[in-house]
Amino acid sequence: MTFSSELWDRGAASVYEQIVRHPFITGLTDGTLDHDAFQYFITQDSHYLRAYSRALSLVAGRATDEDAVSMFALHAANAIAVERELHTSLLGSLGLTPADVDAAGSGPTTTAYMSYLTAVCATGTYAEAVAAVLPCYWIYRDVGRELLKRSSPDPLYAKWIATYGSEEFDAVVEQVLAVTDTLDVGTAERERCHQHFATTCRYEWMFWDAAYHKLDWPVR
Ligand SMILES: Cc1ncc(C[n+]2csc(CCO)c2C)c(N)n1
């Protein structure tokens, strides 16, 4: 069994089932998701992508072969490019500017997820860092594929679905899975990889759930 399938079976299989059943996800394809929840999601995702890009740069910096260095560095740059594209198109259609995103700040779940990723990528081993960033790619590819079968009557949601359900995105994820499967991991390190992978899978579910409930800080 490959390392990636081992990670998925232990850490993602059950969470993934709960993600595809989540009302945020089902609401995207049947068009019932309210625009306020989507706006919250895109705003928080803009914050998330900034931190994710930095986390990927840390992974790139400690990758053990040149192909992996260049792949993660490219993805780090692309995460910023995706953010710009989101700003100009989806946020514009929602009537929001980058200043609104800054003013909204990062919510509790976004902050927790970003902090976890940053900590693991800064202080864990290379393999641990890869395991922590992997659910972001993999879950989005599988959710995107699943949603593409149904698309959405709402053009905003259809655009979002098309980005992650695309063949280009699938090729990106396959490259990261190939890198994951060549990692050389010791026994104790393997367990830590499982922990990080399972934790960031849970954060992926929580990210959609926070948007659905428009979760805010309980005190200010
Ligand atoms: C909460 C959240 N999780 C995953 C992604 C998807 N994603 C963001 S950057 C990147 C790889 C580099 O381009 C991927 C797959 C997202 N947007 N938001």
C-alpha cells in the first residue's frame, strides 16, 4: 500500500464522506447556499491562501530533491495567483474589494488552521510538512470532481467548481501524491504524519462548516 493511500484510509476517508454530505457543499450544487455564506468562505479563503502560500514555501525550502523544491515553490506562487484571481472575479461579483477582506480579518477556524499549518511546516520534518499540506490539495481535487458531475445553477458557484474540478488541477494533485509516495519516513515520524494529515482533514471540514454558520469570534 502506498503511503498516500495509508494516510487517506486512516485520516481522510471518514471526514471526506462528511464533507460531501455537508450542507455547504450540497448547497453549492443545488444552488441553495446563501451568498453571505459563500462570501464568508471566499473572504476567509483569501486569508487562508496567504498563509498556505507561506507554508508551501517552507515545504519547498526543505524538500530533499530539486524537482520537489521547484514544484512546491511553483505551487506557493500559484496560491497567491489564485488569491488574486479570486479577488478580482468572485469577490468583485459579490461586490467586495480587497479592503473588505482585510477589514473582515481572519476568523477563528481560519486562524486555527493557518496557525497549525505554519507550525508544522516550520518545526516538523519535511515528511510531516508534506502530510500537513496534502489534504488541502487532495480533498479539493476530490470535492471538485464530485461537484463537477452536478455543477451549479448559480454562475458564481459553477466558476468555483470548475477551478477545482479541472484536469489541470488533477495533474497538480497527482504530482504531489507522487512526491508523498517517495518520502522516506521512520516509524515515529510516520505516526506524526498520520496525526498532521488527519488534523488538517478535519480543518478542511471545519472551514466549510465555519462558512456555513458564518462563525465569528465569540468575544471582541
Ligand atoms: C481551505 C482551503 N483548502 C484548500 C484549498 C485548495 N488550495 C489552495 S492553494 C492550493 C495549492 C496551490 O495552488 C490548493 C489545492 C483552498 N483554496 N482552501
